[in-house]
Amino acid sequence: MTTTTSSTSSTTSTANTAASTTASVNAGAAQQLLSSLNTGSGVDTAALVASLVNAQFATKVAALNAKSQTLTTQISDVSTLKGSITDFANALQQLVKGGSLVAQPASSNANVLSVTPLIGAKLNGLSGSITVSQLASAQTAVSTTPVASAQASIGTGQFTLTLGTATYNADGSMATFAAGSGTPATITVDSSDNTLAGLASAINASGTGVTASIVTNVDGSAYLSLKGATGAAQAFTLTATTDDNGTLSAFNVGPGAAMKIASPAQNAKLTLDGVAVERTSNSISDLVSGLQINLNAVSATPVTLSSTTPTTALTNAVNDFVDTYNQVFSALKALVDPITGDLRADTAAQNLYRSMRSLTTRQLIANPATGAPATLADLGVNTNRDGSLSVNSTTLTNAITNNPAGVEAIFAYGTSNTDGINAAMQSIQLNATSMVYGLGASNTTYTAAKSDLGKQQDDLTLQQQAMTDRLTQQFANMNSKVAAYKSTQAYLQQQIDMWTKSGNN
């Protein structure tokens, strides 16, 4: 739509420029012709033609110019209004998605585990006790014998990389390994790149989740370091199945293999309210509903979970919402004023005005709990006589104090429901900016009307020029005849003067 509008405007502008240039050239030629002929009639025919043309078209020109100015203003107003309501809705959505307006989880020992709310979390009354007995870790293995450099040859052959579960000895070495259900990966080291760097690159390209890196010493010698994903089922073995030079076995990983196990593959182990559970990661989002738990350390002492009501954040959010609403509504009200508003006849703008006015009494929670707030009015947001909003701080404070969960529900973010002030504003914004029946459609209509008006103005310019050319020609003919009459008159006067002189003699 933007591209089409731009093209139409460019074409109209080009046509206007061409018509203006043609009119200017013609007017200049006409002025020169009329000036040279003024010696005939003595009448200022240039001024007379301009006055006649102006008198003929003045009303039409003024009407088209006025309509063009109106359309320009309406297009600008619609664009500004669309931007305002969109910015308002987007800012509100970012605020509620941020999670600062819902009950905030707290951990009694953030050094052991930290907690953050997930989007859409309802954490009022959160309580629990977690003991962390083991952190999740990834198996890592490092070679024990260095090679001369990362680019030094290590021989040729093939490895098999297998994922599964393992047990480990007290010294950290792998005791047993059981392959998982996945297909082992084949790692080939051939003469095209039979270096430690080549082996690392081949492992990284295998798609197994095992990453390889090169650790270089100060003398340039290099070691191979391998690391899998966290979790007990992410242990791995690396076995040289063909070893052309007898040197690849130095990079084997597994029971009795050459590479050293630096850390084991294991799950996180914790107890929630007496129930023992395991997770493959230290970042857990499926244990307590709405809560992201990050395990940081092991502790024999239970960590207590709780929640606090964001009283200040909710109070600020309501007041900020009202301030922003009043700014947008004030501009909208001026645009739809029945006497002076540029968009007073615009259906989309009128619908937006009615939607905004009804926002304070709109049911924001479909099935609220008994006594819970369900509208902005329940939070102390009142509509003034001029349509603007104001906040009754006492009512708001009481609502937050007596029913914090209900207030949070109004400002909660949900991706699959229609509850809350964010859902209401998103609905208003969607309807207001619709290309079918909203301000988007209005913009299309105004733009098309202005394009058509440009064509009318071009046609009128051509009509003006045609009339100018016609009158110029008519007056040129008149001046030619008057000049001829004057020439005859001068000749006759000369003859009379000669006759009179002869008679006197």
C-alpha cells in the first residue's frame, strides 16, 4: 500500500510539474504577443485575459485547493492517530510482558538458587522448600598427550562418537557406558585435513551436541577438549574404529581410554517439598508453575520460596496508563469534534473514540473471583466530564491491598486469552488500524481521493490554458484589425491634410 501511494503521488507530481511548465511557457509567449500588439487597441490585453480566465475558474480552483488541503490534513491526522494508538498499545504490552506487574518470586538464598517469573505467571501465595543435592553438569574430556601444534598431522582413520549414559570412578574416569537409542556418528580424518584442528572441525560438524575445541600451550603445543550437553543421558564415547597410523587412539574417550574425563555427565538432583526430582539442566522452568529456577550451588539447607506483591509497580502502572490515555484521547477528541474536527465524519475515528470512552467500564476479566476487580473503574480509574481519566488513589490502594491477585490479573499478560487491559488495548488497536474498516481503510480512501483530485486539478489547468490561448488569439485578431484601422485612419488623415493645404494655397 505504501509503494502504490508513493507511485501515485510521484506520477501526479510529475504531471503537475509538466502542466505548470507548459502553462508558464504559453503564458510568456502570450504576454510577449499581446505586448507587441498593444500598439493597436491600446488595451492591456494580457491583464484582461488573465482577469477573464481567473473570473471563469476562480471558484473551481479555490474549491479544489480547499479540498486538497483538507485531504492532506486528513491523511496526516490519520497517520498520526494510527501511530499514537499503536505506540500506546505496544508500550502497554511491553510493560505487562516484562513481568514487573505480577507477584515477584523470592528465594531465601539466591546463591543456591535464583528465581524469576515466566510470562503469564500467577505467583500470589507462592511457597515451597527446595534442597539442591547435585548440579547438572556436562561430560568434558581432554587429551593427555599434546601434539606439536593444532596443524600438526595426527594420522588418518575413523572415529565413532556415541551418546548414552555412564558411570564414573572415584577418580573421575569413566567406569561403564551404555549407548543410548540414537545413531552413533562417524568422524572421518583423512589426508585432506588430518590435523587436530581438522578432527575438532569434524566433531563439531557431526551434529551430536558434542563440541570440540583446541587448547594451545605457550610453546604452541595443542590439546583436544570435548564437551557434551548437560544431563546424565548426554555422556559420550569417542572410539577410533580404524587407525591407519596407530596414533588416533590417543583421542579415544570411554572406559580405560586415553583422554581424561574432567567432569561427568549428570542430572541436577533436588527435593521440592520432600519430593525428590531430577532435571537435565540447572535452568528449570517446569517444576513450579510460572517460575524459572536457576540452580547455582549445592546446599544441604532448604531454600524457601515466597512471593511479594509489586504494590509500587502496580500503582505506577495505573497512573502511567491514565496519563498516556489522556494524551491520546485529547488528540483524538479534537480530531472528531463535531464542528472543528478534521476527522469528524470519519467512521473509523468515531469508532475509536467510542471504544476509548468505554474502556473504564469494559469488563476486563471474564469470570472474576467474588469481590475481585474486573474493570478499571474497580481500580479507582474514573471518567471525568470531558472524557479524560483520573485516579482515585484511595480506591486503588484498597484494591491492591485487599485483592492483589485480582489487580495483577487485570495487568497480566496472556497469549491465548482475552482477559486483561493489554488484551483490551490490543483489540482496540487492531480494530482502529484495520485496512478493511479502520484507520488503514480511511488512509486508503483519502489517498485515492487526493490522487483523483490531482487529476481534476491537472484537467482544470489544461482548461485554463486552453481559454487563455483562445482569448489571446481573439484579442490578437482584434488588435490586428484595430492596427489596420489606425493605419487607414492615418493615411486618410494625411490625404485630408494635403487637400486642406492645397486649398489654402
